[in-house]
Amino acid sequence: MKPAAFAYDDPRELGHVLDLLAREGEDVKVLAGGQSLVPLLNFRLARPDRLVDLNRVEELAYLRRDGDVLRIGALARHADLERSEEVAAGWPLLAAAVRFVGHVQIRARGTVCGSVAHADPAAELPVALAALDARFHVRSARGSRTLGAEELFLGFLTTTLEPDELLVEIEVPAPPAGSGSAFVEHARTHGDFALGGAAAVVAGREARLALLAAGPVPLRAREAEEVVATRGSFPEAADAAVAALELTGPDADWRRALLRELALRALERAAA
Amino acid sequence: MTWVGRPVPRREDARFLRGEATYLDDLELPGLLEAAFVRSPFAHARLGAVDAGAALALPGVVAVLAGSDLDVLPLPVGGVEGGVVADAGHPVLARGKVRYAGEAVALVVAGSRALAEDAAELVEVDYEPLEPVLDPRAASAGPLVHDHVAENALVRWSRVHGDPEAAFAAAHAAVAQSFHIPRLVAAPIEPRGAIARHEPEVDILTVWCSAQDPHRPLAQLGHALGRDRDRLRVVVPDVGGAFGSKGAVGPEVAAVAAAAVELGVPIRWTEDRTENFLAAYQGRGLDADVELALASDGRILALRAALYADLGGYLYATTAVAPHTTAMLLCGTYRIPAVDVEVVGVATTKVPTGPYRGAGRPEAAFLIERMVDIAAGELGLDPAELRRRNFVPPDAFPYQTPLGWTYDSGSFERCLDAAVELGEVERRRVEQAWARAEGRVLGVGVGMYVERAAGLWESADLRVEADGRAVVRTGSSPHGQGHETTFAQIAADELGVDPEAVEIVWGDSGEVPPGIGTFASRSVAMGGSALVVAARELAARATQAGLSVAELAAAEGGVEASARFESGLVFASGAYVAVVEIDRPTGRLRVLSVAAVDDSGRIVNPLLAEGQVLGATVQGLGQCLVEEAVHDEEGQLRTASFADYSLLTAAELPAIEGRFVETPSPLNPLGAKGIGEGGAIATPAAVANAVADALAPFGVRHVDPPFTEAKLWRLLR
């Protein structure tokens, strides 16, 4: 369980990072918290030619409230989110979701942007961020662009990020005034990979719902949101949330029932 | 001051908690090289040429050795009393065929582990894949795993006592059930590993080995390498858990040892987690068909059972032990006049099985305790009452069961009474009635157990120095049990000194007297008793001289005694109560509480004994809730990492409350039985009974573990 050989850079400035990512002809991976990448390296499932380590790029290490929005820099750790009083007060859904991320050691090291860029549909924060209408700021030596969740997440462990691009910041708008939120998850054991989960933000008949482990990407359940808006029924919304899911495998029937139940619980708790 | 019976905190904890322990991977030797293994990707294949050319061309790679490069025998096979066991020992490196995915085919030695792994990837092996053999019930008709083992039957054992046929014919009622108990992995925090160094000038091979004791590696390596005991030394450093899985030495250890002699360099193999999942022997893995014949008053008249143990590709020295133990303990705590029990240990193309905490006893308890509950349901009797009507009574000991073992002692009804009280069964039954009225799914279950423990022999050397300090050299060896604390308590009482004045030396075959090892919950009963016998010899000498032991030691410049203690098997026992609730929408099983009552005879240290109960219970719960080693149709292990194989965390644990009933064993001077495994033995039985109880209103009679959400959700629909 030792990684195959790779070249390693530990730049100090974002510009240098982007230059390294722009080099042609190499498979380059970005190392931040390493909580997904390092196991993949050790299993030799990932064999990059080069690692660019962000950990010494201090300009990326921030988590701050900026007016009405929360800004999460590329080096902000899960633990920063977990311990932030501003996050607890202004974005309680993130505070709730981050508690389900792995174990304390993983949260101390893993980064929020790293989890998003890894794009695991069973990961907590991409789903919570999708429910909060987060914006994802991307930079490269060529320029910058900003994406919504549905533009960023392309498929299982796949985003629309180009090889030379870096997710530098996540911008999270304030939840709607008077809204409540809830995050629920089902895993075999605490900290294990989620078998299902749901994040909800509810203000009256305005609901936002996103599901974990419900498909290849962190999934925004737009049909369910529409049902809440038009009919005001959470059970019907939960039905709608799972009706169109393409679930496969021997336990697909159970997973659909599980996701429906979790969607319902998230909506009910968010409204409570 | 009496020390035995007091909750003395573990003195070894300071070392472990400060990170000052020395595990195998912490050891350093000059010139130490590292090993990695080329492992079979196929579950069953004929083995062709091994081409190491590209691997050897990597700078820093010292050697690549295949099976034909080593002059060694397979690891030894162990038998079971009254059984027939095939000659199918585990080869040190595969020869001719591979019989499980992950089997070691070649050994790479290099300057670093990373380099050894790079080189291992470059070794080219020709395989001709063969059909895998996976289902133990169907294996007798499958392709042969070993050409010389007919019907793939590696182990056969059977026993008939009384007239079971007549009992079934005349019975008021009979119940039958089939079972599948999945394989588990032991998953110690520290995986296996070894360092081997050969000193040619004296021809001594030293093997540092993460093992449960030095004695069995010494015997097994001596056999495989053809090396006399006096040319072999085994040293066991601190060990980060074993749970039975480090009792028989792995073929990798023998390969590294043989290579160290062959190449004349010291070599280390530190197993990684993937290797541990794939290649360390697994536990459990049993299919069974069981029947009980019953009288109208609930008396059990006869037991019939056919057991199919999924033993894997080879037999380790201890592989046959677990299914034999299951068979021998099938009568549990009950007086059953007639039995007909048959075991077939089947060769499959999976990693071999071996002892894992409980080692055959959890399977026995699961089978008989489930059958008793099924019988109670059939007869409309309370399950606890049916148990009471069938217990071996306290005045029947020593009691020989119809299967052949003799229970030394026990108070089964007292244990059950205590568990019913501790588990608040009456209150829980009321709660269950309310819950059912609300549509909730609650269950209460009882599980009894009998644990074969101890037996054979152990030894101890004891020296009391002129300054009063005592040094105990014990053949018993710790890997989490707390020998340094409990053995010091025992010595302190016998010698009349403070435990702090007692040093415990263990683990180095060059330092300690011969022994057998640490397994089967036998350390205190056997190693502790050997220590008592040695200490009593010194105490007798001192009394004769009219002195205390310390005074005698001062007068004589130190005194010594050695003892070897031998005894028959002792039988710990107990009763567990589990309360569970199943969440209807998701199928999630929550264990609400476990009440654990263990009769382990005299308890030397209640604090450490409670720790054993908690740890074993958690492992038993893991087996109920999440643990299952799953192989796919090609024989590939699907659960080969902690991403796919879950262990419980503190967050999943219910309230676990324990109590001890102390019925001393008459077979040793401490009156001790075993405490290491009861929780792992009784918990699955109690939880399985609680799950079946919860599901009874849904027309469900039996569910096999693990009790996963999807499985329970379907049963509730």
C-alpha cells in the first residue's frame, strides 16, 4: 500500500499553482487535505505523474463571512467549517452536514473544496452546498469562471473542471430569510460512506432539497421542490424526489424507500 | 493485602497510551530489507511460469523468489479428536495451483517497501484460470480443490449418542431450521508481520513476529523450514490486537524466514490492510441444518445437526478446530439425551478460515439458542421457561455431554435469572406490547452460552531476587489481555509482595519457558495457575524455613522455582439479553441494550474482565449489524477494505451492562475459567433471538446475520 512514484511540487503562491497545472503532457493532481487522494494513491488506483501540494499557499486558507455571503477558500478544512460560529449562525445546514463527514481526524485535514472537486455523490458537503445554491469559483492560467452545482458536477467522481483549472473558492449565499434547514443521513456506521441522505432548506412553500447517494452526482430534487411550492405536501414531495431516480443493483428498491424517507425527514425537520 | 479480585488499572496502559509501545514495524535492524508479495488475482488457477526479469531489473531490487526457489514444507496441519483431517497444509508460496485470490505466489525483496511493491507489479505470472468453488453445501460435487481430497471434504467428524431416530419418531413435536453464518475478518489494528534475521556463524534464525505467542510460530516455522528448535528463536514484540488471527503463523512469515536464510540478509514484511483482508485467515463461515425433537412439556429429546464449514483453500494448524468446537458445544447449556451431529469441513477457493474471537463457540450458541427459541414458538412457551426446563442442573457437574466433553462447573439458571433481571425483561415485555400497538417493531432476546476454555498446559519460571523483587517468566503472552497487570496480582498474593515489585517477562522464546500460547481464553486459568504453582513452591520452602519468601530470598541471594501446570478443559458460561428495535421505514436495526452475565469462575481483575466483556460484546454486535466478508461469483473478496467492510464505532453502541456469576472451576488453583470471548459468543445469539422476536408478528421465524437494513426492510413489507 505504497503509492507509485510521482513528482512533487509545493508552491507558495496561487499563480505558481496555476502555472504548474497548465504544464502539458503530464497527469497532474492537486493535493489539499489528501483524504480521498492519498488512499487512491496508496491503492495505486490513482497514478499521477505529479502532485501539486496546495498546503503552503496561504492565500487560499480562509473561511470568512463577506457581507451576506460565506466564502470558503481552497484550503479551508472541514474542521474550520465545523468550528465556525459564523457558519453555525448563518449557514446551519453546513454546520449540520459537516458533522457527518468521516471522523474528526478526517475533518481536521480534509478540505471543503477538495470534497467538492472529488465529486463523490455520497459526500455530504457537495449536497449541502447544492441545496444552498452555492457558486463555485474556478481559476486557471487562462482566466476564471463561476459555476453553479448543476454546471459543475458532471458524473460519478467527475466535474466539468479542466485539468488546468483549480476550484479556488466556494461562495455560499445566505439562506432565504426565515428558512429552516436540516441534514439527515443513513450510513452503516457513523463516519462511514453514506448509503443515502438529504439536505433541505425550507421557508414556507419555498423548499430546496438535495439528495446524497441518489445517482452519479449530488442531486438537486427540483421536482420535489415544485411539489412543495404547488401542493405544500412533504410526503408527496418525497415521492416526487425519488420517482425519477435511476437506481440499480439488488438493493435498489430499499434505497428508493430509504431516500424517500430521508427526503421526508429532512423536509419535515427543516420546516419544524 | 489481597490483590486477586481487585480492579487494579492496567499498568501496561501508560506505555501504550503514550505511544511508547514497540510494535513490529517500530523495530530497526542494520541492513534491514523490505518484502512485498506477488498475489494471485484468481480464486482458482493452475500456476505457470513466474517471470521476474523486469522486476529484477529495477535498481534496488535484491531478489524475487517463487515457490520452486524455496526448499520448505507446507505449514503444518492440525487435527481434531475423533475427526479425519486431510493433508492440505498451506504452502509457503503457491506450488502448481493457487486456491484463493490473494494467495502469495512470489516474494520480492528490495531496499524499501514502495520499491518492493513497484517490483511486485512487474512480476509476470502465467495463470490458467479454473472454476472457483464457493458454496460449502454444493462443494462436494464441484471441481476438486486438491486432487487428493475427494468431495472437497478436508475435515470429517461425526457423533451419534443415544437413539436420536427413536426420539424423533416418538416426539410430541420437532422443529428444523437451516442457517448461514457468514465469514468475518478479525481486522486487528496492527496487521500481521515479521522480521527474520539469520546469523550464519552460529546458524541461529531469529524471527520477530506479530503473533499471539512465540511457541506456535516456533513449532510451525520449525516444521516448514526443517529447522531444529535450538536453531530458531521467536520474539513477539508488543502486538496491536490478534483476536485469534495471529495464532497460526502465516505463510508469508515462513517465506520471509526462508528468504532471510537463503539470501543472508535480514528482511521485514509488514502486512498492509489490503493484504490483511485478502490473505489473513478469516473467521466463522458455516452453513447448518439443525433439528430438535421435543416433548409436550418442552423437554428437548434429541438434537440432529449437519454442519458445512467453509474452510477455504488450505488447512492451517487451527482451521479444523472451529467447526469441531461448534459441533462439540451444540448441546449448549442443555441436557439433551440423544444426538446425531455431523461436520464436513469443505475446501473452497477462498482464503482459509481459522479461529476468530469465539472460534466455533459463537456458531454453536447461535444454532442451539435460535433452535430453542424456535421450539418455544412452536410449543407456545416462554423462551426463558423452555430454557429452565432443559438446563443441566447445578448438581450434575462434572457433566459429560452426549457429544463427549465434560463441563467442569456452572450455574446456568442463576446466570439466566441474573440476565433477565439486569436486562429488565419484564419491563421490556410491557414496553414491547405498547410499542407494537403503536406499530413499532421491538424485540427481546435471550442467548445462553458455554465456552470451552483453557486445557492442555502452560509453564512459569519465577525468581525472587535478594532485594525482594520478583521476575515471572511466563509462557503465556499478551496481545491486549493485560498479563502484566493480572499476573503481577496473582504473584503478589502468592508471594506476599506488592504487584509493583513483580516484573512479567514474556514473548521471547529465548527467555521464557516452553508453553502453548494465548488463545481459547486460557491465559489466567493455565498461565496464571502455572505461576501459582511455582509461587506456592517458594512459599512452602519459606514456611519450612520459618521465613517469608522475601526473607528467604534475601538469605539465599535469590530463590527460584519453575512449574508446569496441566488441566482438562474448563467451561465458562453465561446468559445475555438483548433488546432491539427495527425502524420500519428504513429497516435500520438498533440494539437498545445488552445485559451480559458471565460465569468465568473466579475473577482476578474485575476491571479487565469488564473490558473483555465490552470488547467481545462489541465484536459480537458487529457480526449482527454490519460485518460480513462477501465473495463474488468469481471468488473475489468484495469487502476488501474498510470502505466496504464496516466495524462498529462508539456511536453505534447500546448500553452494555455486565455482571459476573462466579462458579469456581475445580480444575485449577485459581478457580478461573475464561473471560475473553463470552461477549462474542452470546451476543449474536441474543440479538438474533431479539430480531426474530421483533419480526414474529410479520410471520418471520428466522433471519441470518448480519441484520442489514435492506434485509429487514424487505421482511417488514
